[in-house]
Amino acid sequence: MESKREEKVKVFSSGMKVARGEVEVMRDRCKGCGFCVTYCPMGVLELSEEYNVKGYHFPVVKDEASCINCGLCEMLCPDFAIWSLLKEERPVIELPRRDE
Amino acid sequence: MSFRAGMSKVTGDIHPSDSYLRVDAIPSVWCSGCGIGLVVHTFIQTLKYLRFDLNKLCVVSGLGCTGKIAEYLNLPSFITTNSNLFEYAGQLKSKNAGSKIIVFSNNADFLVSGAKDFIEIGKKNIDLTVIHINNIIYTITENGIFPNTPFRRMVTGQSDELPFNIPHLAKSCGAQYVARWTPLRAGWLMYSIIDTILKGNFSVIEVVSPCVTYYANRDQMGDAVERMAFYDHFAIMKPGESTENLDLRAHDRLIIGKFLDKDEI
């Protein structure tokens, strides 16, 4: 039996495109609350081991190819420190799988 | 309708919302992971989405953590004293009939000393949008009990009174639009603010937002993410619920939704 994901890929493989984004972080504004890391649906981000000017761990991009430009990190950031930009569009089949 | 419809393309080291902020003052004084930042960002997104004329807008805020909102927004804005918040906003509206007034209020602004003016404004149905950020304690005095503190909470000065019910107060005062959300439901909050800005009635939106610093010592609940997620999972969506059932009892779930809209299309 096909998994749900394979079904979806079959349905949407005919010409459907998904956006690809690029995350940008303003590291000195970040206070390290971790909302962007927790709520990113594709697991793009992780907290760094370095410190910024204020002494917090800021988010860095772990998996650059997965970002779908949903804008959730920008929406949930209380300190206006992270945002994503639209880069290009690509077919949905190339969407990488997120390991739970 | 997409969330990012009103967004313009930006390059370089500038946040898309920077034109709405006083950039020199940022990073803000709010604690790491505070819900006020989320509410402010949602408000900015709303203005972007509506492409609102910023000359016809004024933001009024009072004291405390919430009072800093007017400081960080690059809009016509006023910080008022504690007891005069609603009186000030009402006068501003009566002198500038064409502009839209947004009030960011605090527990202390709302219940302790500003309630008289709030009731007056409600009776006259003055066109104000009140975004009330309820963090269920006095933020500055660490453990003090408050009319809004949930039933049998661990605080100094224990009392057995039921907590105050802000949506019901707003409805009884004559508000035309009453809603309650948590900060993580940013999309719902955004649509509520759009509704209230476009309709032009006296409308109250309550945002139940955790205090990250002072409750942390009492609750032992962990970091900001855990706390915000707890509030969000504890909440249950019941739109159209009678406002009498909406006080913050200890063992009931936090009811969120849009409860009253007399101007509904």
C-alpha cells in the first residue's frame, strides 16, 4: 500500500510547483527564545553554539534546501530578527523528506 | 488571501517590517519569548496587508511592558499615564474623527484605574480598537494577586474570589466586537484586527499571553517555548460562546474565539 506522501506526490506531480525560500537572520537582534526553531515545519533551523553581542544563541540554517518560504519564522519572531525571501520555484517531487 | 500578500521584496540587511519600527530602539526591553512582541508583529502585518494610510492612524498605550509598544512603532503614537489611557484615546478620537485609534492596554490600565473611562466609551460607542494584553498578574510587583488571576493560583495574598471576566465586562459596557486569542494564533488575531479596523465600532480583543519571567519562578514550567505551547494547547476554540462562561477558572480550559460581532455581514 502506498503511503500518504507517495499518493500526494502522484497527484501533484503534474506541473505543480512549490516555492523555495532563503532564510536570513539578523543575529544581534535575536534573544534566543527558540520559537523559529521549534515551529519551523521543515526543520530548517537550529540554535548556534556561538553567542551574539547580547549573549544569546541565535538560529542558524541547518538544511538550506528544505525551506519552502512559508513565512512562519518571520510571523512568530517577537524581536523582528528573522525573515525569509522567495528564491525560486521547483516541482513538488524534489521536496526533501523530514525525518521525525 | 495569503498572509504575505502585502509584503514588498526586500534585499540586504533590512527586515521587511523595519519601515514600521523605530530601528534605533531595537532590540526591545521585552524578555526573550514575550508574547507582546508577537502581538506587535501581527499588528504590523495587518497594516501591511491592508496597505493602511499611516497618517490616519494613532497608537495609544499606557504603562508597563505594554506601554513600550508606542515607543517602538514608527507611527503617530502616544504613551499616556496609567489612569488616563481610555480618556485620552476617547478625546483623541473626538478631535480627529477621520483617524483610527488603536489602544494597547494592560491589566493595570484596564481594571485598576481606567475602568471608569472604559465604561463611558462603551456607552457612547466611540470607534476604538482595544487590544488588551492579559498576562494574568501584575508584571512589576512579582507575586501580587490581581482581579484577573486564575482561581486558587499560588500567589501571596490568597483570595477565593473568581477572576474577573474581561470579555463579559466589555460586552456589558456595549462593545460591538469581542474576541479572545493566544499570541501563537497570529493568523486568527490578524483577521480579528482587520475586522475591527474596517468596521469602526468600539471593539475589544483580549490576548491571553504568558509572562515569561515572573511566572517562571512560581510555576516551574520551563522556558518560553514550553510556556507558550502550554497556553496554546490548553486553549480550546469555541466561537460564539456566551461571554458569561469566559472567566479563567483553575481547572477549565481557556476558551478562545470570536464571541460577539453585532456588525456581522
